[in-house]
Amino acid sequence: MASRSHVDVNERRLRPIYDCLDNGNNKKAVQEADKVLKKQKDLQCAKILKALALLRLGRHDDSSNLLDEVHAQHPVDEATLQAMCICYRETYKLEAIVDMYENAHKLKPDNEEILSALFMAYVRMGNYKKQQQTAMSLHRLQPQKNPYYFWAIMSIVMQSHTDKRLAATMFLPLADRMTKKYVEEGKINAEAEVQLYLIILELMGKYEETLNLLKGPLGEKLTSELLYQETCEAELYTKLERWPEANAAYKRLIKEYPDHWINWQNYISSCIKLESTDWTPLENDDSYSEVHYTSDMALTFIQEILTWQADNRLLRGPYLARLELIKVLRQTGSNKSISVSALPLMIEYYELFGDKFCCVEDLTIFTDLLSEEEGKQLIDTLSETLDMCKTSDITFASNVKQMQRHVTICKLKRHLGIFHQQPIEQRLVLTKEFLSRHQHGLDFGKDLLATDVQFSDSYLLLAVHLLVDIWEETEDTKYLWQGIVQLEKGMKKSISNFQIKVLLMRLYCIMGVYGPCHTLYESLEVKHIMNDTLGHTIFNHIGRLGHFMAACATYGSMLKFFAVNHKETAEYLIASYKYGSFNKINEFVKFRNRLQNSIQYISAQVESMLLDMGMETSKHQKTELMVSYMALAPDKERTPYEDLCDNRDLSLMRAWACPVKVSMQIIFDLCNIKEAEEYSFKEEKAWIQVRDLSLRILGACVILGQHSVGNINNRNGVDHEKVRPMNEVLEDLIKQFKDHLTNIQDFSKPYKVNSKDDEQEEKLKSCVPNILEGLLSKHRCSLVQSDNDKKCVNPKVLENLVFLTETLSHVVILTGVCHRILKPLKSSFNKKSKKKKDAAPVAMPSIFENYNHHLTSLETVAKDLHQAVLDIDPVFLSIDLSNLSLTEPLTVDEEDAAIEKDMWKKVEKSYQVSAWEVTEFLHNKMQYLNDLKL
């Protein structure tokens, strides 16, 4: 009783600290903790709560000291352990959580709460073997509680995913025996336990046993999801290639949900499989009476569903199923034919669903079923159904549905390549028509909320995509500027349309203007996983367009997302074990691994380090500190390139482009999305490998420079015995880099110097500065150029100068390494020369003179590059881009003129920021060079 009273006193004293932490008043929490510690200086929980408050105040060292102090005392109090767990989770010290609970378990081996928390600590670490052992300890402690036993089984299943060889011979058979034991003893109580048994049997390929389980009494426990048992049965019949049963199962599912598209696809697939093998049921065998084994029977069934639903809500699935049947028959090369063709079915579908946004997305999947002539016939027939298409004059829609039907026809025209066949003049007329239709359609959306998309926005997007097509053919940038003006205008009326914003960002980036893109990207409200899937829309453009400060912020926020995600996924796994969602555990692990190997994540890491190495270093000593701080291990790959995952959503922006003419400059359309994604992914991997190898080579050079002057103690945090000699690492990296450049010739042709010089010291004297001078003279030009008496903005000049600036930065770092090596040698040589006063003067080795010549040449290049960047700064040149007539207005409209003027202000501001940040970057490097004189 006295002990309980003591606990109550502690809880009462600690309550104010908990309240302050819950309210976010961390400073007050520290004060309250100090009050408690004055009365009870050894109260562990108070110390940990104070450590937590200090951590949230940013006082990491003070917090860590308190944590270490209490950790060393091996606490067993539940409240203290929970508070410590929160601290370690926030600092992502997962190993410390494990160690803490292991110590507590040794002191209290029979405590179920501690043992359960230890299991969850192993879950965070992904230590499946320890999970299994801990779960079995819990089972022995509480044998009547099934969940602990099945935690152990699930841990064995997870081990099977990490070792495919042992999975079939040891892990899965063990999990099967353990589960079967409980099945035979009748101890299976929960649905989650049945689901786990299904997972094990499917992983072992025991589909017949799985099917028997579903049909047995245990299958009746699967009640949480609607039709879960029936869907599983249908999938198992498909895996077993028992097509008659699969067909009947999917037929029953379709009758329950006629609009379920995957069930329709599987039903049709099973029909074609049966038809291709000439399967027929035996006479007088009623067990297969439900099976449809010919394409005609499938068509009849679809018609029955259509007749049945005539009196119910109109569903798209059955109508699309007929087109899917024709498509599958063609794809399989079947010589069977059915009584309907694609053209009338598509016309009927348009009549029913033409006023829906989904109509064009549905029909474009099947347009390859039509010949070129049938495609034109489809458009002609659909146009005849609309009065506004029957006259040569522009007739506007009288309501939203009529307008949407016209939009569907226009998108189909573009997809079928009809617009692409028209001459440029006709397409420009069509563009103006779409813009006028968009303007008229805004009247229908006057009462829409700000979060709603305007009904006529599709007209605007079609118009801009036409302008982009014309730009690609003519390379006249005025069409892009016209598109930007129209998108800016449209965004004022439809501020929530992400398609407008994404396309606008892309066009700005093509023109070398990043400034407005950051605001546009933020307005998309990209959160959580969208950082990975949509981050590519601006990620690759920030650094190359010279907005280094924005790049630092973007890389930081993206890396923070990936770090937070790794923490949160661990908590999802814990929740899955707690609540028995065993089928989700492997999904969460795969999700976490997919994000850890994301191309965006690796790219953000590499680009962030390269940028920091350039921006944050004005002396070589700072570069050495930066390399040490980054804990670079040049001999280790960040992530094997073959394991990288492409999580980018490249179908985000729809252009409804013709399959034979895909817009490479903007984005690949859905028609060729697979090929496009594969090509783009290879290209991204190739570029990341270039950047990663560049970073590792720079790091290896800096570390080598430190080691060369006797600073052997600095091993960048790596154990001395395990470190390869850095010169060997560097040679290996350079070989990898050369091999990689050879392998990626298909993607780009690197700049090559025509002259070769076999003398190593002459190379140091001439090649590097000459290359930089050559590149600068090649790419140095004005921001505004005259072409055939027309002025236009040169969008490539900024990107080229930024790349040159970064190249100079890398050369400066390598020069710093040379200085690090040569300076002690020169000092030593001078000392020896002074000692020999009477002897004849000894000539200095030529390496010192060549180095000085190299340094002088670099300083000259840096100054020339600095001036070249100033030459593209509109403010420095006193240029007003809005007064240079760099584009022609599409419409004579005061609003368009005002928006265009505002656009040029944004463009000027963006170029100004780029020029300013690049010149500051160059100032940094020039200061770096000044410090490298011998």
C-alpha cells in the first residue's frame, strides 16, 4: 500500500511536466522538471522528461547527457522507459531503444510489458530473428494469448523475404508447421490468424491447400472485407489455371459489382483462355453450367448485364467490357470474331458518357482498335451529334454538358493526330478558337468555389499544348511565351487547377526561368509521399538555373521527408503487429525500402552535398571540414544503382498527344508511358551516377591531400584497419568514371579537347584552364539575341554558365588539394636551400612554376566567367524585357497585355536572382583561389 502511495505521489508531481510537453511549452516543462528534481534528485522519469523538453528546445547536448546518465542506470520503470523511447525515436537512435529494453528485460525477465516493448524495438530495427525469439518468450510467458505466437510466425515469414534460398527449405515450412499445429488443435480464433496462414500457403505455392482452407470453416472467419473470400478464390483459380472455375467465380463477382473493372478483365481473359484451348463441358455435367467458354458467350453475358442495369444507375464497366473483349481477341491473335466492331461501340459510349471527364480517358485506351479511316469516321459521327460542330463559324456551348461533349471530341482529335496533320497557320487559328471557348466557358463557373476547377479549363490546356507543338517544330520561343501568358491568365480564374500549374512550371523551366516555379510548386500543397512522386517537376531545374538558395531549401525539405518517413513507417509496422494486420506488414516493408532506394532520395543527397561543397567553402580548410562533416566514404556506393526505384509520377500532366508524335520536350503521354519511363529512368540513373562519382572523387582527393602531409589521424570517422589506401580508391573511382562516361554515350556527348599533351606537368600548366576558356568562349553570349531581325531570349545561356560555374568550383577544390600537397614540399625545399648558403643556387622544380601558372589562369577564367554572368543580368544591363517585343500577343486584350507585362517582371526577377547567386558563388571561389598561392 505504501508503495502504491509512493507511485501516486510521483505521478502527481510529474503531471505538470506532462501537461507542458503536451501543450508544446517546453521551456516551462524544464522549469517544472527542475522543481521536481529539487525534491527528488534521483527521480529518473523527471530527468528524462527534462531531457525530452531540452531536446525539443534544440539543446541536444544537454538532453543527450541526461539520457546517457539515466540509460547507464538501467531503468525499469514503465513511465521512464516510455519517455526514453520517445527521446530516442525523435533523435532516431533505434539501437539505444533496443539496448534500453534489453537491459530492463534482464532485470525483470517476467515482465510482459517490457518484453512486448522489446519486441516492438526489434520491429523498428527490422531484426526478424530477434523478433521471433522475443515473441516466443512472450508466448511462453503467456501461452493463452494467441497474438504472441503469431507474432513469432510472422517474424519467421519476414525472414523468408530476406533469404530466398532458406525460405523454401527452412523458414516457410517452419511457419507452416507452427500454424498447422494450432489449426489441428482448434486454437485459431481470429481472422488475422487465418489471413496469416493464407499468406504462408500462398508463399509456398500451395494454392490447392489455400483453396481448401477458404472453402472450409476457417474461411468463414474472413468477414472484415466484402467478398474477400470469393475474390481470393477467383484469384487462386487463376493461379492454378483452372479457367472454368475462374470464369464462373469472376462471373459471380461481376453480378455482385458490375462496374468492377479488374473483374471484367479477368473474366474476359478466362473466356479467351478457354476458347483458345477449345474447352467444352462434358455432356450432362451441370457443375460447369455457369461457365462461359467462347467470346460469343462472353458478349451475350455482357449484353445481359447491360439489359439488367437499364433500370438502374448507368455504369461504365459493361460498356467498356465489349471493347476490352475485342482488344483482347486482337492481342491474343485469335481468329475468332464477334458480331460487333469497335467503332459503333465507341460512338454508343460517347452518346452515354460524352459529357463526363472520364470519357476521353476511357476511349483513348481503345483507339488503337480503329484504322485511320475509322478514326476520322468516329470524329465525324461524334461531331454530327453536336449542333455547335455543324457550322463553320464558332458556336459556343449553351450548357456545361454540351461544352464537355465538345471538349471530349477535341481531345480525341488531338489523340488521333488530326490536329498534328494540320498546317501551323490552321493550328494557330484553332488555338485562338480554344482560347475564346475557354473564356466563354468561364461564365458557367461563376458560382464555383475557389477549390473547384473551371469547367472550360480543358480548352486552355489544349490551346497551350498546340502552341508547344508549334514551338517544337519551329523552335520559335514566342509560342512558349504566349502559352505562359495564357496559363497565367487561366490560373487567375482557376487557382486550384494543378494541370495548369504543372504545365506553367514546365514552360518556365524550358525558358530558364525558375523564379515563379517555387511559388507555383508550393501552391500545389505537395505533402508526404507526393514529395517523392511529384518532386521531379522542379527538383531537376533548381540548381541548373542558378537558384542555389532555393535549391538548398528544397533539398533540405525533401531529405527531411525521407527521414521522417523512415521513422513513421516503423510505427506503422508496430501498429500492424498490435492489431493483427499481418497482410500489411510486408507491404509496409516494401514501401519503406522503395522510398529508401528512391531515385529522388539518392539524387537529393548527392546534389545537396555537391551544393554545400561549392557554396559553403571559401577556403580549402573549410572544404576539408565539410568533407569530414559529411562523413564521405569514397570507397562505398551510396546505394547500388541497380536497386534504385523510380517513384516519379510521369503521367501527372496529360497532353492527349498522338501516339506517333510524343512530346519529348515536355513529357511522355500515357500512350507511350512505359517506354518513356524506362528511357527517362535510365537517363536519370546515368546522371546520378555521374554526380555521385564526381562527389566521391572530390571527397577522395580532399582526403588524399590531408593524408599526404602526414595527417594520418584523419580517417573521416572510419576504422584505420579497414581503410583502403586513398590513392587506390581514387584510381578505382576515376576508372569507374571513365567507364561510365563510355557507357552513356547514347545519352550525351561530353565535350572533348582536340589537342593532346603527353607531358603530365604540361597538362597541369595548360589543359584545365584551356578547357574552361574554350567552354566559356563557346557558351558565352547575350541573354537577348537577334535572329532574323527578331529579338528573343536565349534560354540555354544561363544553364550553360551555371554548369561552367560548378565545373570551375570542382577545379578550384582540386587545385586546393594540389596546394595542400605542394605547400609543405616548397617550405621544405626553401629550408634546405637556406642551409646551403655557400653552394650554388638550386633551381626550383618546375612543378611550382606550373602550379602558379595554372592558378593565374584559373583566376583569369573566374573573372571572365564572372563578367559573362553579369552580362545576362537584366538589372546590370538596364534591360526592360517587357519593352523589347520578344513575343506577339495572341489576342488584342488589355488583360493579356497586363499579364504579359507582369510575366516579364517575373522573368527579369528570376534572371536577376540567378545572376546574383551565381556571381556570389564565383566571388566565393575567387576568394578560395586567393588563398591558394604558394
